[in-house]
Amino acid sequence: MSAESLNSYFQKIEEHLVQVQNVINKIPTLNLDTLYRLEKDMEALRLEAKYCKADDLPGIMDQMNNLHNLIVKFSKPLKLPDGASPFFGHMRIFQDKKEKDIYLGHVSLMHEQMKFKIIDWKRAPLAKVFYQYDEGDDFDFDVEDRTVEGQILEKSVITIVNGKLYRIDRNDETYVKKEGKWTSSNEEKVHLSGGQGQSYGEIAIGTGNTDHKNPDVISMLDKEQFKIVEADAKAPLLIVGGAGSGKTTVALYRMARLLENRAFGESEAVIIVPNLGLIRLAETLLEKMGLYSVKVRALDEVFSTLVRQAVKGVPAKVYEEAPLVSGIIKRHHSTLHILSRYVQKIERDLIHDLKKIDLDLTFQRMKGPVGRRLEELSFRADGIKAIKLKEMRQNLNNILELYFNFLSSSVFQAQIVEASGDVISQRMMSEFSHHFNRQINSFDSDKEYLEREIEGVQKSHGHLDMDDYPLLLELRRQVWGSFLSDRSGAQKQYKHIFLDEAQELSPVQLGIVGGLIHKEGNITVAGDAVQQIDPTISFDSWDKVLDHLGVENVGVTELNVSYRSPKEVVEFSHQVLGPLSTGELPKTKKTSGPVVKTQIQHLGHATVVIGKALEDLVKREPKATVAIICNKLDAARTIADDLGDLPNVRLVENADFKFTPGIDVTSVDQIRGLEFDYVIIPDCDRVNYPENARARKRLHLAATRAMHQLWVLYPSERTLLF
């Protein structure tokens, strides 16, 4: 395209911008003159209806109804485009034997003083043409019972900053206005290439060159990783390391090696991970190792199974909308600490009741958990004493009611606040108390919270959330000595547990996992404190993690080499961490394309830019895996919907990744432990990623999912983290 044609195009866009801004400034948000005329007309019709003939009344009433609708319409403030950024895309089309200028914006606008129109990019059928076709293409689409056909003559992506035209992207070229003149930008074109098939195509960690001649199962490990695989089968092991250092894969290789050496059977081992995505990843890796019978279980599923086996009256349905403060309090170590005090109070109250039947001293001389001692005492008693002891045992067996009594007690609530230091405030506890009381009230008060069987179908009452389950299990363990059910077929302990992403577990959750370790078994723990992003968890140290698990003499191995991300991504991620980093740049084994940084106007603008780049990428590299990682799930839903015309676009809301070529649109909370050929972060602004520790961890986690190349997009209010 000639320079003259380009300048003419730029001038047209600038003139149209000025026109729409002038129109917006002139249009009042309320048309008071029109409202006044409509009200006068309505008053006249009312008078006419009062004295008209009966035959004329239906027609007058119809007119009044129409006028009423118009009054309602004009009484609402008129929604107009924002003059600071009224549109972000342009196309000139030939349709119905006419050439038309169409702009894409957030709010539609047509006016007699404008020879063009702005259409809503989400609602207008014509907006799809902008996303699906390029300049010079013929287009067609169906609207109701007709087909609209035409041709795109011009098309561009437009950036407007503070009401001024700043940048135009057209035909794969970028033009920026500098010092009053339009010039071709030296900014590198967004071009993602070369990463196809690196994600999960094969297990490739380490250098693949070791000094050991061993079976294929360890042929791909480097020396440090080999040491982990060969560690003592009976010793617990902690593997810490940065993103992409191979923690998960090495731990799985260790399990495979121990199975080879018959340290335990496949049914005696389990892998526990935080979410569904990591289940599928672990299962994929296990299949590559030929291990088909080792179970991989999500943490929530483990707790759900245990609590339903061990605690009576737990509803089948899990409450999914508990407030954040509920999770913070139920997961905090102070709640676990005060729970022990509550069990001590249960014992004191029980001794007081036993004194009435002269069994208090006998009970105090006995050893073991309070429930087991009471049970043993019951076996020795008869008569009225046996009846009283049976009633006491039934009360202790009602773990759900004991639990409700604990967390609803203002005394123990106050103790939790005090024990937490400055973490849990009295205001937070008041909010929690209101929520928890609603939980209690949702159960049948006259049925002791037990499930009833009605016409052969169990009916659950009330609701519990996932954070209740570990506390219920811990309460049962402290009262009865174990949270494992004695029933046939119930969950048993394991001789080997691999716990992944352990930094995301609360003290009470860690304690329950530790209770699943067989007395002759061991555990491998993997994690990275920097990747701890759950707002309800406060990570202290790995020593604390091991204490809560109840394991001792743990061998600790640190992996310092990133085998996933190239040097460019590692350097970017290290910068994002800032003061949270160890200070030393992690080592990496590969280099790749640069981290692409692109300024955009808003999320809608980002979708246009991303869509164009991905359209090209999926044609060149159909086997590539791409993740668009948003800070919030709502933004992911919007982007997935807008990119729906691209092949293999998948919205991932519950970590249910397919691990197949395509484009996964998801949020930061879903992607722990996962990796993709390409990662795109579309919302790097100061709202999503402010300058604090949690935001640094979240952005770092998102960036380090990239195996080949990273692309970040940001508005003018860019995050300060890079």
C-alpha cells in the first residue's frame, strides 16, 4: 500500500474519531424535550379517553400503551460510547452495493451527523465478520432467515489513548503516531513459533546424560534427579525446587523405582494432588512408565471419602459458596490448636458426668483417647451404669454435633482470634460466626443431624463445605484415636504416598494426609513455596509442613535447574518475583524466542490481537498447546467466548484439561504443576497484578507454565511487576 493511501486512511480514522467525540459531547444523556412532548401527548389522550365513545376507547388505549413504552424508554439515561475510547476496530465493507465504514466498540452508536456507525462488538451480528475474515476477503453470515454477503475492503485494529489516536495495526504492520507523524513501528511482530509438541509429547527432564547404566525408567534423569530416585525406600523425602525443575516427574520416577524393587505393591501406593488437572497429568506420566494401577487422587476426593466413611450425617452435596473468611479460619493453625483444647474440655465434662456414677477415677487411670477409654469402660459395666455409658458413647460418636458445638462457641472463637496473632480479626470472626450459624441452622435440629431414609432414598439435610471435612476427621481422631473407619472396605493406610504441591495444604489437611501413612510406609513430598497462591493458606516453612505431616528424619533435596521454561521466560519470571526470589537466577537448559510484550487498550482489544496471532499459529503448528491464563475466571469466560470461532478453543473452569493440542483459556488458580508450549497472559494491569507478594506469585506461576514462549499483554496502566 502506498504512503499516500496509508496517510489518507490514517486521516479518515482521525476525522471519524473527532466526529464521534463531537456527537457524544452534544447528545444529552436525557432528552427532556422529547419527554415533555410525550407527557403532553399522554395527558391529551387521557382527556380524550374520558369523553370518547365506547367504540373509540380500544384505539385510544392502544395509543396510550405505545406512549407509555416511549416514556419509559426516554426516561432512562442514554448509554453512549466513552469519548476517551469510543472504538477499537475498523472495517470498511462493500455490502448491498454500498461501501460502509463500521467501527467496533463497547457501546453502539448511530447518528445523522456520522457517515459511519459503531457496533457493539459482543452483540452485533456484523461484528463476527471482523473476527472471522481478513482485509480483501468475501464474507457471508446468516441473520434469522436471510444471508448477508459482502467484502472487507479495509480492516484495522485501533488503539486510542485518552481520546487521541495512538496506534493502528493493519495488514500485519504497526503504525504509531509520533510527533504528529505516522511512522511504521519498529516493534517486533507478535510471532509465536517453534514450540509445537514440546508439552507432554514426551517426558524430557534433565540432560538425559548420566554416568549410570540403568533401565530405561531412569535413562532420562540427570545426576541430581537420579539421587532422588535411588533414595532409601524407607526414608521420607522432601523435594523442593522452582517451577519446571522436574519435582513431580522425579517423584513419580522414584515411585516407579520403588515398585521395581518391590518395596510395596501398586495398590499400596497413592498420588495425592490438589486438582483434576494434575490427576490427568500424573496419569499420563504413569502410563508412559507402564504403571497403570497406581491411584491418583485429588485432595478433596480423599477427604470426602474419608469423612463419609467415618462421620455419620455428612450430606452428600458439598456447599460451594463459602465466604473467603470461612476458609481462612478453618484452615488456620490456630483453629487446629484450639480444637485440642476443645477435646480437653470434652474430657473434663465427661469426667464430671462419670463422677455421678462413681466411674470417674477408673476412667482417669485408663490410657488412650477419650472415646476408646469410654468404650472400654462400657464393656465392664452393667445395669444402670451400662445404660448411662451407652448414652455418653452415642454423644461422643456424634462428631458432627461436637464439631458444630466447637466452632459455634463464642469462647473458642475468641481463643482462635487470640491464638492467630494478627491474622484473624474480631470482625472476620463475626462474619464467620454468622455464616457458620447458617450452616448449623440448615440441618434438621430434631434429628441429631442424621440422614434419614425416606422411601428407600437417603435424604441429606444441611450443608458442609470442603474445609469442614479435615476438621471433622481431626476431631474424630482426637476423640477416638483414628479417623479411619473400622468398617469392611473402608479406606486403609498406604505404604507410599506422593504428595504434590504440598505448599497449598493447611496444617489440618497435612495432618490427615500424614495419618494415611502406614507404620511401615513412607512419603515423598514435593512443592515450591513461591508457587503458594491460595489466599486461605499462610505458608510458614517446610519444617512446619513436615511437622504437621508427622514425619521425621526427612531427606531434603533441592532442584535448582529449570527444564521447562527457556532462559527468556526464566529471566522474566525472576524479575516478577522481585524480593520474593532467592536472589540467584535459576539455571536453565534452553533458550527460545523472546518474551513478547504488547500494549493493548482493554481486554476486548486484547482478544482481537490474540485471535489474529493464534489464527496464524494454529495453521502453522496444529499440534501446539496454548494456554491463555487470566487472573480471574470471568475474564477467561469472556475471552473463550470471543475466540470461539478458532479451532479447539476450550474454556477450563475446574482444571479439567484435556492435554491435547489446542487453546485452553483458564485462570491462574487452575494451572499449578502444568505446562504448555505457549502461554499468553492477557490482563497484566495493576488491578489484576498489583505490587504485592500474592500478585507476584500468581503472575510468576502463570508465566512459568510456558515451555517455549511467553506473551504478555497490558493496557496503559501496566502492572509494575515487570
